[in-house]
Amino acid sequence: MTSPSVPALSDLEAIRLQRALKDVRFCLERGDWQTALAMARAALIRD
């Protein structure tokens, strides 16, 4: 059984997600998991 194909991310989308992950990591390193969770959720919502 094979997985369904997933469309590739555009360069801009990949950059946006990388920045969001940096912000999430920054919050987690400081123990602010609630903000990190909110930021991760927001990053997954596409406009």
C-alpha cells in the first residue's frame, strides 16, 4: 500500500514554516509552552 502524494511546499511556504518553528522553539526553550502551542497551531493554518 502506498501513501497518497502530498504537494510540495513552495519556497515561501517553507521559509514561513521554518520561521514559525524557530519561534516555537524559542518559546519552548524559555518554558512558555502555551505560547509555543498557539504559535504552532497558527503556523498550520493556511490563509
